[in-house]
Amino acid sequence: MSIEVQSNPQPSIPGPYKIVAATSFGVFLSALDSSIVNVSLVTMKDSLGVSMAAIQWIVVAYLLILTSTMPLMGKVGDRLGKTKVFQLGMLVFIFGSFICAISVGLEMLIAARVLQALGGSMLAANGLALVTYFTTPENRGRAIGMNSIVLAAALGFGPVLGGVLSQFYGWPSIFLVNLPIGIIGFVVVQFLVPDTEPVKEIRFDTPGAILFFSFLFIMIYFFTVFTSITFEVGILLVVGFFIAFLSFLIRERSFHSPIIAMGVLADRRISTSIFSAILAYMAMVPISFLLPFYLQEALGFSQSVTGIFLMVQPIMISVTGPIAGFVSERWCAKNQTVVGLIIQLAGLAFVALAIPNVLLMAVGVAIMGTGLSFFSVANGNFIMTAAPKEYMGVVSALINIARTSGFSIATALVTTAFSVFFLLTNPGGITSGPIFSTGYGQAVQLTIWAFSALVIISAIISSLRGLNPCEAERAAPGITIAPTDQIPQQ
């Protein structure tokens, strides 16, 4: 495979805290706009004069493009320089946000959201890659732990911030708030983060990139609209996915400079870690997606109180993230990820058993958030340490895809599972009163128990991962494992 890294003089390496601080603006914005819009959809629907089914595409379009283009933007970052692409993503995101704010119709707003998503994918794909590039195994865990704080804060505070802004300043303000944050972030990166060494390739794999985008787009789209499409359309999407996926595999095996080398995906350390992450993120969807409905529809909570309840998890991730990062620098990732998943499983069980006691449910959510924090930080540290330098951007994007695709897939599955369980626990179809509330709570419990099985599977898979060179050295001094910087020739 004809890939080599240019041998330019290495710039002075900034400290990990500066790198995280500089890239946090972009990481925050990319994740923020995945959640800040949701609470304002009703206001936007009324303002634009469209249906709720139509206004949902403001969310769907962003998530579809963000997820399906992240690997390509990671590849572009590897090829042209991660810092340059990260800054370009900031500019594209700022411009897209401005167009969103001045949109006069739904079509214009959706197009602007697509532009936003393209910028967001550049930020998400290259943010973690930059943190990894400018850190060492000795301090990478803490850096990734701090990065997780930014991500959790964006996802957790997005709905709260969106509600306040749209209520007092109108829905365009949820997009205008991105402008000053983005401009400050661009300037900070310009002064603090040097550019990375670009990967020199003979030719970019354009057909491979199109196929990669196609099968990811179809997969995410299928699970996003799974409950609202006909059987025939579903079959066409499934067939289209397999055609694009198999064509991509054939293309990448034969092309001299692939989007991502098969040797990377075949590396057990990377593949098992990404798959276990997908399952872990899927298992938390009954909490993040289903509990808000239960609190409001069955227990009669207001939106503001529900929002406060939902902040428990990101707050716990923010608190435990740096601790998890510190531990990941000193403990084998296999052990920390399995322990983190066991804690996450305990939290899920605690929530299920606590229903309908809201205070005890909050304790369970806090336990679950702690376990997810310990898992995700150690898992991300492990993957990025195992990633070959020339594919760091792509692998960084795959970590983000594990999160976003896990959420997208599980949302459709959770909706279906809850509907089935609710028919069993409320066979009379009662829509209010104690019987309704009890049946609703029992259906939520059964859904949580069903998805808890994914955490057990994730823990088993995670226990099968290998060791990174630094872990092997700690376990048996003098014995090392060959790094993955050299990928087998295609």
C-alpha cells in the first residue's frame, strides 16, 4: 500500500491540557447541535407552518449527514492535516449556523442543517484525533477523560440551553449562539495547535469514499425511519445496504490506497472495542430516550423538571471522566472497560428496580453514568493508542460513529420493544389513571431489562480484546507487542 507520512520537522508539542482546551470548542459545538434543537421543534414547527413529521427532518438530516460523513472527514484530515480540516470544519459550521438562523422556510433550514453537519463531521472526526496525536500513552487517558467532559456537557446541557434561548429569544437564537463560540474556537486552535503531518497518498479513493458514505447513510437512515416505512421500502434499503457494503469491501481490498485498510478493521483490538462501544451506547437509550416520556406521560412531570433529571448522567460523566482517564493510564483497558460495563449494568438494574421512585431512579442513572464514563474513556484511549498514525482520523471517526449509530439503532428498537411490552402490561389500552401508570412503568422496566443484555454481551466482547504495547510492557516488562503503525500491504 503506497502510503507514507511526510518527514517534515516535528513542531513543538503543546501540552495535553492546551490541546483539549483548544479542540473542546469544536467538539462541544458538534455534539451540542445534536441535542439543542429537539426542545425547540414545536416552536419551529409553528413558526414555519409545517407538520411535526416534516419538522423532524431538521434533526434527522443533521444526524444522517454527521454520522455518514465522519469517516470521510477523518480520512481527509489524515491526508491534508488534522488541524487544517478541523479549522475548516469550524468555519463551515459557523456559516451553516448563520444560514440556519436566517432561514425563511423549512427547505432552506434543512439545507443549512446539512451544511452544519458537514462542518460538525470535520470537527468530530478530527477532534479526538488531534488529542491523540499530541499526547502520549502516559497522559492520553486524562486528555480523553477531559474530552469526554466536553461531550457530556454538550449532550446534557443542549436541551436546557435550547429551551431557555428559544423561549426568551426565539428559535434562531439556538443557532446564533454557535457563532461567538465557533469564532473563539477557531482563533484558539490557530494559536495553540500546530498542524499535523499529512499522509501522502498517490490517489484518493473516490469510489471507495462514495461506497463508504452510501452504506453508512442507508444504515442510519433505515433505523431512523424504521417504524414509519413500508415493508417494500425496508427491503429495498436492506438490499441497498448490503450491495454498497460488499462493494466497499471488494473495492478496499483491491485498491492500493483505501479509505481504511482492511488490516485496521481486522485488528482485534480495534474491532472488538468499537463493537463493544456500540452495544454499550445502545443499552443506555432506554434511559436517555424512554425515561423522559415515562416521567412526563405516566408521572406527570413538567419539561423543566424532566430536563433537570436528564442532567444527572452528563454531570456524573463530567465528574468521573478525569478520574477514569487517570485510571486508564495505569490500568489495563480490558479490566477497566469490563468493570465499567459491570457498573453500567448495575446502574440499569437499579433504575429498573427503583421505578417509580424518582430519587432512587436518579441514583441508578448516576451509577450508570459512572460506569459508562469508565468504559468509554478507557475504550477510547485503548482504540486511539492501537490506531495506526496514518489512519488516526478515520479511527477517531469510527469511535464517534459507534456512539451516534448506537443511539440511532437503539432508538428504533427501544420504541418497538416498549410498544410490545406495553401491550402486555396494559392489555386494556387504558390511557390514564393508576393502571396506565403502573403498566407504563412495567413496560419501561421490561425494556431496560431487555437492553441490559447488551451490556453483558459488550463486557464479554471487551474481555476478548488484546493488549496495547504499553499495557503488555506493564504486565510483563521487557515483552512488547508490535505496534499497528504498519498496516499489511493490500
